[in-house]
Amino acid sequence: MVVIEPLGHHELFLVITQLVVLLVTARALGEAFSRIGQPTVVGELLAGVLLGPSVLGLALPGVYDSLFAVSESQFHLLEIVAWLGLIMLLVVTGLETDVDLIISKGRTAVVLSLGGILVPFATGFALGWYLPLEFIAAPEQRLVFSLFIATAMSISAIPVIAKVLIELDVIRRDVGQLILAAGMVDDTLGWILLATVAGLARSGVVDVSSAATTVLSVVVFLGVAFTVGQRFVRELVRWVDNVVGGEMALLTTLMALALAAGAVTQFLGLEAILGAFVVGILVGQVKRFDYNLRHTFEIVTLGIFAPIFFAIAGLRMNVAALFDPTVFAVGLVVLAVACFGKFAGIIGASWVAGLSRWEGITIGGGMNARGAMEIIVATIGLGLGILTTEMYSIIVMIAIVTSLMAPTVMRWSIPKIEISDEERARLEQESQRRRSFVDGIATILLPTRCSPDSQFAAQIVGSLSRDQDIEVTSMYLEHAEKRESKARVGATLKSLVGLQTDDRRRTNGGETRSDDHDTMAGRTSPNDSSTELGDGETFGEERTGCQRLMKARLNLPSSQTRTIARPTRGSTTATVLEEAGEGYSLLVIGASERGTRVDAPLFDETIDEIIRDAPCPVMVTSAKRSDDEGDRPQEEVTIRRILLPTVGTEYNRHAAEVAFAIARDRNAVVEVVHVVSPPPVDEQFVDRPEMESTLRLGEEIVDGEADLGRRIGATVRTNVFVGEDDLEEELVARATEGGHDLVVLGSNLRPLTGRAYFGHRVDYVIRNAPCPVVVLSSA
């Protein structure tokens, strides 16, 4: 067995020092350029140029030689860090990519990508064919050289483009998504061309089979990624969140997937960045990976790894090689041809695609950036003996100059692009989703013992989660010492399916079948498994029956539900709170008020403690069942009219989102109500103008909520009126007179020693409303 020696002391010291110098310089110049209104990527690229042979190598040759004039193996250590930054930057780009938007504009993206690669390829080939012989490493291979220059001119730098789009805050704009889509197609075709030309350089003949294999690899990888891979990524992220939990686990999963996919695409002869980009897109479609997680990953990437990547890219450039008049003149010609080919191709394609002139200029400016991609191409050409050192320096210069041009052109042209009504509506909807309470819900915890209150809570949760990427966890609670609870649930389940069993008996001529009896009793089928408690108490039959009942009440696809069982050997409160602390977005409790005494706690002690100490937002549902119903299974509550009181607070807005989601699912009507308190009797005539302004303010409040509901797709009505009684009494009266089936209230917990307290108005409505009530505490 060969033991690999660890990295030497000096080598480790050197790479750490290099990273410190590169990171500090890149961030400092990036911030400096940001202060003068330029994207930070410009300063980060120039940081590498300043630290390279062009500036530091001339000004302080001793410092440069000791830091960066190192062996290839030493420099490769820096490249590994640069590649990590590149992969992470492409993941961030994928997270910000809107696949649906790109698909809807697929034809436009393809037209742009073809224009962005065909014209530069043609002009680049012509350039390579007529360049002087001293710039060709092997004069007898001018065809290969011309094809290589054509390929280099066709490449775009997605990492640079993405960084600029993010910093200009236009990555979600239509034009930003088009640039990303067209640029990714361009790069994919460019790598296929590069593989073909590299094969030609090695063998002297065009390797058609290699090019065909590359094309097939791209098609197969993308096909698998957006079918099987999409489902795998979604289930993996959910599993990690459920089993491990926490932001750290999800970020680790994202990075592991990106590296794994990058390894696959690199093995297939493609670039690792393609795999990372696709993983970013797939993870970005999973609701569990929310905005906060994306922002955390983006901060780490843009603040640490991306600056190092861009600085190392600039480090490769040697401006001194361009001081020769001939090299400088040829460099200017190559730069002009590169810019002309890209702009001409994109602007022409944008005209064909029906885009405006300014959109064409913006897309051309973005895709004209070559960045590190062209530096990689130049490095490959130098290694294959296609390029001379002078031509290598010219191509690197073009990569950096075009990358510096991109943000300037885009900053100038983007403000001139008119935003269409469709795009404005989409951006507003995305902004609303980022602020939305319901869209931020990824997981819901629903503790249950299958009581009627829990069943009603499950109905509400089902309506809230339907057609949403929300996973609902039904947590079955069991007191091992309470046998009576088992008997009650068993009787509930029997009464639920008893009529069906009688029908089966009649169908079978009065014969009772054993499988019918097992179903009625709630026993597990051979495929089900019981859960054995630590104290030996088996409650698999009861749990399975309860799970079936709750799944029926939720009425959600299996992919959106899961069930867990937790024995409450001590405190039910501690059991629920411990599970709720595992990162759930919302805790839903089904509970009924204890009585009508105002000074008494609204709920029993256990529910009260759970609401008060919950680590996440809480929604409490009160089913309003009568005492003679007992614990019999409840029929699904018909919801046709929902009453939504509001005073315009943030928690009212959150409750409104819940009401609108329920209404959309149930095809119900939401009445948004704002009640204005009447002035004192002795001021009713004196302050009439002030009363009118109060009513107008109320109308603005309900109209704002109504607009939100209509955008969501709910049917909404508004009502603003002056109440004759106290506000809470008016709400109860309105619910009674209007025949409402549900009242949805938003509230926050008020500080009160020893109990959960939503405020006397909410307490009054819950106690006295003639219909079920839902209270959301999101603060």
C-alpha cells in the first residue's frame, strides 16, 4: 500500500497566502467599482490583471515571482478553488433560471443562440484564414487554426453574464432569462465544436463520431436530468429536510448534487459547469429550498468563491506581450472581429425573433462577454500546439476586454427596454410570491388523535395545500396509559365504515367476510406494519386506521403527505413542540374552545401551552361541533362563504392568503370586511368629514386584500360599514346574517402570563361565531 505524502508545508503556506491576496484584492476592487456604479465583476477581473505579470510582475518582480510565478502543480491548487467558485456560480445561475419562461420563449432563445454562434463562427474562420503565419503555431494546419479561432469567437461566458445580470438585478427580467438561455445553448454548441476541432488537431482528420457522441451525451444528460433527475432531486431534498433537517443539510445536499452532476458531465466529455447549472435549475424548483437558503448560498458564492475565480482568470493575462506593435495591431483586429461577429449575429437574430433594437443590443452586449470560458479555450489551444504564445495572449486579452465591456453596454441599454404588461405582471407576481406567507410554506405539522377537531383541521390543511408543493405531516399521538382513547377511536372508525360493511354483507347474501371485518376494525393489511413502543405497547392497528381517516380528510396526493407516530409517555405538549422544532413552516392545531367565560383560558391547558410556545407560525381551527356529536366522525364541512375581517396589518394579509387559498380550492366566495367603529354620540355630526376619510381608508384596505385574492384566483367581495356595536359583536352578527360557513382571522399572540391569548376580540369571535373559525398567528 502506497501512502500519499501530505501537501508540503511551503506549498500549503503559499496557496493560503495566494488565496488571501487574491480574495482581498478582488473584493476591494469589486467594492470600489461598485461605489462608482459599475458591477463588482469588473473590479474582480482587473484584480487578477493587477496581480499578474502585467502590473505586479513589472512593478515588484520579486513579490510576483514568490507569489504567482510558481510551478504548474502549485498553480493547479489555485485552479481547483477557481473551479469550485465557477461551479457554485453556475448553481446560483441555475437557481435564478425560470424554466417555464425559457420554454415559453424557446423559439426566441434558439434563434438568438444560432445567430450568436453562426455569424461569429463565420467571421472568426475568415479571420483565422487570413492572419499572418507568425501567429500560427503550425503553419501547415491553417484549417485547424481557422476552425479553432472560429470556435473561440463563438464562445460566451455564462459565469460573467450571470454575475452581471445578478448585480444589475435583471436576471429575472425577460431579457435576462433570454441571455441565459441563448448563452447556455451557445456554450453547449461551442464545446461540441471545440471537441471536434481538438480531435482534428490531434489526429489530423475530422472525428465525426466524437462530435456525434458529444451531441448524444448532451441530449441524454438533459433528457435524464429533466425527467428522472427532477423527481430524484425533489425527493432527495424532501428526505434530507425530513430526516436530517436544517439549512446546513440542505446546502450540503445542493453542493453534493452539483459536484456529482459536474463529475458526470465532465466524464461525458462536456464541461462540469453544465451539470452544476442543471442542478441549480432542478433544486430551484423545489419549494423546500426557499429564498433564505438561496440567499445564503448566493452570499457565500458571490462573496468568497466567485471573486477568487474571476481574479485567477485575470491573473493569466500578460499585457506585456501586447506591447509589440504587430501583436497589438493584430489584437485590435481580432477584438474588432470578435465584437462585430457577436453583435451582428445577435442583433440580426433579435430582429428575426421580433425583439426590439435595445433588446438586441443588450443581449449582444451580454453574450459578447467571453470571460474564463475563452481563457480555457485558449489554454487548450496552446496545449495542443495550435496557438502561439502571442495568439494565446491576444485571445486572453479579448476574453477580459469583452467581459469588461458587457456590464457597460448592458447598464446603458437595459433602461431603454420597455417592460411589457405581461412581464410587469410576472415580476409583480414573483415579488408577491417572495413576500407571500402561503408560498413560503413548505411543510405543515398536523398533530392528531383523530378527533373531529383534527379532522376539520385536516380538511382546511388539504384545501390550503392542494396544487401546492407543500408536504403535510400527520403526527399521530398516543398515550400508552390511556386505553379508553383506543376504544373511542376504534368505535369512531367502526361507525365511519359501518354502513359500507352492511352494504357488503347484503351484497354477499348476509355472509360476513373476514377481510371486511379487518377493514372495519381498522386492522393493518399484510403490507402494513405496526409501530412497537419502547414499553411494549403496540398500537399499529389504531394508528393505521387513524392514518387512513386523516388521509381521507386531507385528500392530497401521496407525494404530499407523510405520517409519523409519536408516543407521549410524559407531556403531550413536549412531544408536539419537539417535533415542531424540526423546521416545520406551520403548525396546525384542531381545537374547540372550552366555554364562554371571558376570564377562562380559551383552550385546554395542553393546546394553550402548544400555541404559546410553538417555534413556528400556528394555525388553530375550531370545528364548532355540538356536544351531542361527541367524537363521532365528522362529515366534510361545506364551505361556500368565507368571512375575512381585516384592518390591513401584516398578519391580516397572511390570514387573507389562507382564506383565498381555501376559497380557490372550494370554489367559495370570500367576503373581506372592515368594520369602522362609530364616533361617540356627541361627535357624530361634528366629525363627519373625518368619518368619511376613515371609511375611504377602510375601502383602500379591503380593496388591497381583494386585489391579492383575485390575483390568486379567488372570488372576492368587499364590505366596509360602520358598526353599531363593538367590533367583535359586529363580526359575529355578520357571520350569522350572511350565512358564512367559515371565519378566518389573523392575529398575533399577546403577552399574558400563563396562557395563549390572541386578544379579546379574537377570543369572542371563536367562542360566539355560528360557524367554524380559523385563526392564524404568523407573527
